Amino acid sequence: MAVRFAEKLYEKYYAGDKARRGLFSALASWRAWEHVLYPGSFIHITASFLFPSVTYVDNDRNAKRFFSQMDEVRALVERNKVYQEAPQLTFHGTSYENRLDVPEGSFDLLLSLYAGFISKPCKRYLRMGGVLAVNNSHGDAGLASIDPDYQFIGVIQGRGDQLHREDDKLDAYFKPKKEIEVTEELLRTLGRGIGYTKTAPVYLFRRVR
Ligand SMILES: C[S@@+](CC[C@H](N)C(=O)[O-])C[C@H]1O[C@@H](n2cnc3c(N)ncnc32)[C@H](O)[C@@H]1O
């Protein structure tokens, strides 16, 4: 029953361009990341192709089944990874809203991609000075932009897999198209982010407190 289940599921959701490898490549070419936390990851193990140590969190049934085939998942990563060391993959099949069984302040990169408001409940696991890489699909980038614990330090710009980091002219970002007061309550009510005049596929924040 479990024969190549994990590989088939990964192919179904993340074959080819759907893997969004360019984002992880852009982040990996910026810095070497020691420990990466990926809440709401589903089975997006493309992160492990670029980062040696990734902790995945998802409460989806298929994600739990996928990661239960850890030998198969690890083999898939081994065939695709770009670094020398053995990959470290950990999975927590729970809500990222719950207290995770990982040490606080132990990650240097926190990913928030298409999976709700992660920046707030998972901030505690990011070390001081660590980086949040977040998109605005569900409004989480907007939430980070009004969170004083985060400092906006850059964006990942470009199209498709041709992505690169930029850290200039940041004042142009997070300007709402409509005159509106951006609050956590508004963002949570909308659940899809508000429109900004200048956007990026991914925004970068540093945890400053
Ligand atoms: C649209 S998928 C995105 C998956 C992946 N981040 C990506 O970019 O391909 C959203 C995922 O977030 C997960 N998710 C949503 N809320 C969650 C929560 N509170 N705790 C854990 N996972 C959650 C869902 O189970 C789902 O797998």
C-alpha cells in the first residue's frame, strides 16, 4: 500500500515548477541556514533539497501519512539535495498554533507560505536576529509588517524560479492601495491580505525582540 506513496504524492503537488525551488535557492545563496522551521508545510520538502536541517509542521492527514514514510522521503531528498551533509528532516503532525515540541529561539529561518498566520504563534521558535520569509497570500506578510517584533529587511523579487533578494527602496512596500488602517483584526477578518501598491513574491523580516 505504501509503495512509493510519498514520491507519488510529492510529484502530484510539487512536480516541476510547482516545487518553487527558486525561492529556496535565493534564500540559500544569501546565507547558510542552520535550522529552518516550516509550519504549514504540507509535503513541500523542496526546502530540504536546499537546506540541510528542516522541521516541518502540518496537521493535514495526507501530510502525516507522507512523513510517516520517512525512509522514502529521506531517499527523495538524498537524490535532490545540493549540499554534502546528511539531511535532517523532522515532522510534527500538529497545528502550528499548538505549543510545538521544539526549543524556543532555536531556528534561524522561519517560512510562512500560503498557510495562514504563522508569523505570530511561531515567532518564539525563531532566534533573535533570525529571519522570517513570508508571502502575503493569506495576509501574514501584512501582519508581520505591523508587528514591532519584526523589522522589514528585504524582499525576494522576480518571477517563476528566477528569484533574487533585494534590500533597497523598502519604503515602497506595504503601502495599501486604499486608504485604510491596517490592523491585525482587519487582516484576520479578510484572511487573504490587503492590496499594496508595490508587492513581492516573498518578504523578509528580522526578529528584533
Ligand atoms: C495551501 S497549503 C501550502 C503548503 C506549503 N506551505 C506550500 O507553500 O506549498 C496550506 C497548508 O497549511 C496547513 N495548515 C493550515 N493551518 C495549519 C495549522 N494551524 N497548523 C498546521 N498546518 C496548517 C494545511 O494543512 C496545508 O497543508
